[in-house]
Amino acid sequence: MPGASDITRDLDRAFWWIGGVCIVLLAGITVAMLILVFKYRRSRVTTTSQVEGHRLLEAVWIVIPTAIVLWMFYVGYKGFGLIRTMPSEAMVVQVTGKQWAWTFHYPEEGVDSDRMVVPVGTAVRCELAAPPEDVIHSFYIPDFRVKEDVLPGRSTELWFRADREGTYNIFCAEFCGKDHAKMITTLKVVPEAEYREWLRAEVAKKYEPLVFEAFVDANHPKFRELSIDGPALYATFCASCHGAAGDGSGLPNEARDFRQPSGWKLGPKVVDVYRTLSLGVEGTRMRAYPNFSPWEKVAVAQHVRSFLGEQAPADSRQDYDGLVQEYGLDKIQKPKEAIPVERAMELLVQEAGAATRPAGTTRPHGG
Ligand SMILES: [Cu+2]
């Protein structure tokens, strides 16, 4: 498959050159060997002549292969340098690999996503890490020819610049347990404007203030407006354990049947499920979902309790107000507009200069 980023051309060229030289040499040596074996076989030649050294010939077969090998090293080293040198102007995406999903954090906008979206033609630096208690993964985008280990509690990095729009696969390339093969997500490369629009929608999803009307009504138009789909979230994140129909069929040992009142220990109200999703259930496999926005938690909670049907108790205004208080949902603020790094550095330098330079001295040029 042709590469989709600008460095892949150099990498592919290095790959084919080195591969090509190896194939030519392999073929040449094998053919020469077969010819000589045939020509000097015992039945034809019984005596050998005395062979003296040949300076020129020896020099040739030392110098040429050495040159080829050094050249291969150079080509490989150059490609390696391209991959390993992070461009300073790159936008940063923080990638977390955990059993068994990738998540992407956009630090400037404070956005979290389980798919990666980047603008075309922009250098992207991925800061990779796994939670300290997790295992080693490997972040791999075959179309971009980049792959890097993702280590628990340690940071690694990788960069690429996509020069073609499209949707590409992201894999985990390090066997990391039961669902390793499902640790797949997508990278969408879109025009700058579309990327901005996506970010805006993600920010809205995360920071749009919750309203009581939507809290008690799964069909509230705001869910569609924010493109939040409770059943889809459930299918992606919950059904593997709780079963597509909420019958607990994914968890043979700790099965809960959400269709029965007896299947609920912590309560089926939206507020109850919201808390469960925020805190997890300690000592069980039910983890917290800190990356879900409040709207997403509400949408998925509404879907989970819908398994109980008519028997599900309704949330009251007090329930809602209590939750808003508890999680400070009325105080969530969008992160401030981030200033570009260059400008921030300038300000810092100016400040430091003003603080330490004695009055009357002039600013040195350059540097
Ligand atoms: Cu993995």
C-alpha cells in the first residue's frame, strides 16, 4: 500500500534500495556458486591449479561491498533520523494505550476521543504512555510506517505528517493480553476546516452545560445536536461485559441482569449510574470512565436503565441538583485559549530579562 505521509516515501525508497541490493547479491552469488559447482565438479576436474593471491581482485571485493554496506547504513540512518527527530512546530496529541483501547487527548482544547482526528499537512507529535498498572503496547500506523512502544508509566513519542486525507488503521503491535487483537481504532486525516469543526463539536460535547430536561429525556434534541448516541456508546464500551441486551451475558461469573430489579445493587436511576461511571466499583472489573463527558455519561446511563423498562424509577429534580452539586457540573469551564508556544516563550524570556537585568543595560542581540 502506498504511504500516506511525506516521510514514507523516503522510508519506502530506503527499504526497496536495501532490499533490491540484497536480492541482486543473493541471486548473483547463488548463480555464480551453481555455475562453479557444475563447472569444477569432481568428475570433470581432478587436479586443481595452484592459485596465487590477486591484489587488485581482493581490493575490489573488499572496497565495493564495504562501500555498499556503508551506503546502506547511511540510507537507514537517514530514515531513522527522519522518524526520530520531532519537528518543533508539531501539534501534540497525547495517546494512552491500555488494555484494550487507545484514547487520544488534545491538551490545548482539553478534548478526549477514542478516535484520532488530525488536519492534513500538519506535523503531529504523539506523546505515548500507558497507565502505570497497565502493560506494554505498541502504537502502530502502518500507512505512515511508524511504530513505537507504549510503556506503563513512561513517556515515548512518535511523529508523522499526513499528506493525504483519508481514514487509516491504528493497531497495537505488541501482544498485550486477551483482547489485543481488538485494540484497533482509526486515524482520520481531514482538511483543516473540518478538523476545527470536529474540535468545536468535541469541546461542545464536553463542556455544554447539562440541563434537567435532557437528564430525564433520552430523546432530548441536545443529544442529537451534540451527536451523542447512548446505545452506540453502550455497544462500544459496555456490551462486552454486560451483554448487548443488558443481561450480563458477557460476565459469566459476576453476571448482573439489568432487566431485573434484583440486578441492581447501586441503583438504576440516571444519577446512580452516573456515579458508578464516575467512580467505578472498587474491587470489581467495573472501572471508572473518566473520559466520558457528562452528556455521554447521561446518555449511556439512560440506555442502561432502559433495560429495566417500566420498572425503572424516575430521577427527581432533587436527584439532579444533588448530582450537579456533587460533581460541580455547573462550574465546568472550557479551557482558556492556549497561546502559541513561540509567543509564550517570548513572554517568558521578556519577564526573566526584566527581573534579572540591571536597569540601564541593553538587550543583547540575537540568541
Ligand atoms: Cu495493546
